[in-house]
Amino acid sequence: MCRLRVLALNSLRTAPRNHVVVLKSSSSSASSSSPSTTSKRFFSSPPPPSSSSSPSSDLVQFSHDPTTKIGTITLQSSTRHNPLTVEMGRQFQSTIQAINNSISSNEININSIILHGANSTFSAGGDINWLKDLSKNPVHVNTDIMLQFYKSFLCVRELHVPVISAIEGYAVGAGACLAIATDVRIMAHDAKIGFNFVKLGIHAGMGGSHFLPLAVGEGKAMEILLMGKMIDGVEAERLGVVQKVVHIDRTGDAVDGDGDSNGTGTGNGNGTGNKNGEEVLDEARKVAKRIGKMHPLAVRSMVQTMRLREDSMGMGLESALRREAYAQALCYAREDWGEGLDAVTQKRQPSFDDYHSDWL
């Protein structure tokens, strides 16, 4: 993996500025980039050696515009719900490391990064089949697995620049946790964000029980988490889950909040998003441009200060993640694990066993 990153970064260094650079695994055939008229440079993370994913179906993509100094990370699954899988987590972590290396070595100059999902959906949660299979593992193994899974996505908080989430369609479960872990969150008025873990039969994970109370307060977080509530963009802005909502006329142009012109989620189809989600992305770019007018050192140091503050609140982020991983592992050991997942796919209400049923 280290060798792949070195080869990729060397390609980034040697390519002319008007070239497109694609990072591919060593198993793929080398491809040469032809000159392009675009001012952007693009790379997608190489899968690990054990991965069966081909470079043509990369799950995480990064591009940046040297003119605006805005980077964009796109979650791009082959399914329209963009589930956060283990493989996507590996690629996401590799991408974050490659971006930070390129920023530190001055290979790219960006002031902020926008995170969004392709297919007009941010992410509708985790991989149902993978989650079901966790019942085969003992509790201590699943605790380690979940902690590693969380950190493969929460490494987004290690980026040197502010991260802005552009939320279209659905951000549910793990997808909601990834979104709320970013610095700024912008959401379509009819998009849905939900921390529906209890409906699935598990404890919240990936920092959801840590970041949500920081955003909305302990009382409202308790209500959302205990009821597995789904909320739209308007309510999300009112509660503080997101900082800005974009009101979209689905038959016309976007109007923002100021008046200017199969995962584990419960969504289906394309979600509530429009065909391309450009309205929310455009608003995210406006915010990124405003941040870009500020002093870059002040911005980077400020975002680090705020993240450190957030990470130290309550029991602390690390302790919260370990608590979540263990609590989720206990749920996977239940005999009725999978009922909540089946209920989602079958569009029915779950029927859970009583608390003591495993021992009666």
C-alpha cells in the first residue's frame, strides 16, 4: 500500500497541471493521461492488494480546482444508495492520507473540501449483508471490527482543511454519522437524515452518540436516538444538525435558506434528491469560496482547535467510539439480530424479542 501511494504521488508531481492523474492499483495496467482543457486534477484511491474492486469502479474519488482552491470528495458506489462498506472505508482512508500528503508537500493548494455522494444520495447507511454476517463473530472480535470501521471514515476529521458536507437524498445511520462529523453541513430541504440505529436493533455507532448531542443538545439527541427519528433538511437546520438548508424547487432553480436564487436507510429509489444534486453542491461551493477568502493559516488552525474541542467533550471521542463498538457488538450477539434489517428491506415494522429472551 505504501508503494502504491508513493507511485501515485510521484505521478501527481510529474504530471503537467492540465493533466488528469488517476491513481490505480499495481494490478491494473498503466494508462497514460492525455492533455485536457480542464483546470482540475483528479485522483481516485487505489484499492488494497486484497481487493477485488477494479480501478474503473472506484468507490471514492477526489478532485480539486486550482482556481477556486476547492477540493471535492465523492462517495461513488455502484449502488445508488452509496452504502458505507468496508472496502469503501479502506479507499476513503487511503484517499484522506493521499490528500493530506499532497497538501503537506505543496503538491496541491486547497482551502476546503466538499464531501458528497454521487447518485443524488449522500449515504443511506451500512452494508446489510456485512452487518448480518457479524453475528458469526464473538463480541470481542466485533468490537475491534467496528472500531476499525468507524475510524476508516472518521479520519475525515484528520484533513488539514475544513470539510463541508453537501447532503442530498439520504444520510442515514453510518451515513448520518459521517456527515455530522464534518465541520460544515449543508442539506437540501427535502433530504432526509436519520440516526435510525435502534430501529435496526443496534446501538448508535461511528460517533453518532458523541457528535449528535454536541450539535443539538443532550435532550433532543436523546429523543432522536431513542426513537430512531428521520428528519428533513428544514428540521435539521432548526435543530442544529446542519448549519444551512437549501430550499429547492424541483421544477426550477434552487433557493437557499437566505432567499437567494440499498443500505440500512429507509429510503428507496433515488431518495428525494433531484437528478444531479447540483443545487446543494453549488451552495457548498459558495461557502467554500467564502472560507477561501480568509487567511489560510488562521482557518486551518481554527478548524483544528474546534475539532480538538469537540473530541474532548463528554467522555471524549475515543472513549465514545470504544463504548459504541462494544455496545454494537453486544447487539450483534443477540438471537434476534437481523430482524431490524429484514424489516427495512421488507418495508414492515420490526418485531424484536424481549430483553431477557436470549436467557429464558
